[in-house]
Amino acid sequence: MAKSSPIEQQKILRVFKLINLLQGNIGKTVHRLAELLETDERTVYRYFKLLEALGFVVVKEFSKYKIQERPEYLPESSTYSTFSQEESQWLQTLIESQGKGNLLKDSILQKLQLKSEVKTGTDLLFKANLGRFVDLIGQGMAAKKQIWLKEYYSLSSDTVSDRLVEPVGFSQDYENIHALEVESKSMKVFKIERIGDVVLSSNPWSFEKKHELPEQPLFGFSGKREFYVKLKLSKKAFQLMQEEHPNARPFMGVKNRNQYFFEGNIPQLPGLGRFILGLPGEIKVEEGEEMKAYLKEQLEKGLF
């Protein structure tokens, strides 16, 4: 199957961007949509007809357009149909043409082999393009370079603007970036889905001393207090702690290949306490008088 031309790909990505702009409670006028998509109003109306043919419901409220959410009670036989095999193959070819290094590409291709609903599929395809943004932002962090967040949409002000930032870190789910905004010289959180494009700048970081990441809670809690705890873990408990509480990994280790442990200071007792109580017989508190007293208190409450 021949690969799509750059013009075709641009049209498709423009439709995905339109879907993203129309989602949510805040609608947009046709004039504003045309500006954001860099096209004319007649083309926007043609895109509306295309979305309706795919099963989306585009509604107009107070001169603003948005996509109406699908009611949960609609049957599977409704207008929200599935991708055909030919459509899935074509979309797969399109994604593969984006090149290597896309963090989401493989996942999207696997899901396309299933017949996803049109709305879900287009959401995932839109996010496939976000993988490129993640790569570029990561490059900016590694090189300590400023980057441009082009056409960033601010939900609070309902405006679109270009932001020059110094990227510092990603959120754990890679949905947001923590970055210093050069204009305000302050740390802010930017949602990756609201970025129109990412452009690497040749300018190096200028405000590294102001870079700060939010405190990562340990076992769901943060604070300035410190409770020392040393735990002996079973292999099961060790694996679960790594998966459910990745921030605890710096305090975990293995001795003699089969002795698993956690040792460090925690800000509060309840989070780790609940984890221990949820795995009876899998964890032994070797040190930490405060934790021992907390667990004893919780067990006594359970008797009643």
C-alpha cells in the first residue's frame, strides 16, 4: 500500500486537531476554528460534514461549535461504527510513516489491529502525534535548550499563543510538562495535548536556578516530618511496591539475590501502613517504632 503524501497527512492531522478543539464544554466559533487550523471557514464546514459522516455529533450553542459526547446508552449498532479492515490498514501505514522514536506508535498500531470505535481511534491517533512532542521536549531537556510551545491553548483564558519555555520534567503519566515560562520567569504546568507544535530553540537555559519540580509524594503522602522505617519484603511485596509506588524505588534493594528490603524515611505513616496491612505475612517491620505502634493501633481497631 502506497504511503500517504505529506499533503494528505497534513489534512488528516488538521482533522484530528479539529476534533481536539471541539471536545470539552467550551465551544468555538467557525471563524476561530479557521484561524487555529490555518484554513478558511468553508473548509471548516466541510470538516464538520466529514465528522458527522464518521458518527460524531457536532452541535452549535450560542454561535459556538463543539462535539457532543456519546450517550452511554446508545447501542453498538448506532452511527458510531468501527474501522473496517481497509481503514485500519491505511491508518497503520499513515502512523508508520511518522518515523522511529515515537513513544506511542507501537501501542497505537496494536490497538488499530482491533476494530476500535471511530471516536476512540481518532483520539488515539491524535495522541500518536503527541509522541513526537514528547521526543522533542525530551531533547530540549537533555540539551538544556529553550523550546517553543506553538499555539498552546490555555483553557482558563480560552486563548492560543506561543510560549517560550525551559522544560524541566514530565509528569509520571507524560500528560504534562513542568517548565519555566521565560516571559513570566515562573514555573508552570503545560498539558501536552494542548500544544499545537514543539519547536527546538538554539537558546540555552537562562534561568536554571529557578527550575523547581513539585514534591513527589511517597506512598501518597508528602510532608516535612521523617519516620525511619526498615522493612523486610517478600518477593511478591517487593514487586508490588515497585509497581504501585515507583517513587519508593530509591529506598529499595536486594541482598544476596533473594533478600528484599525497604529502608528510608517517610513523611507520614498511613500510606505505607496501608500497604503493609494489605499484604499480611509478606512484610516484616524490622525497625521503626512509630510504624510498629501505628500498625498495632490499626490492628486493634480492626478487632472491633
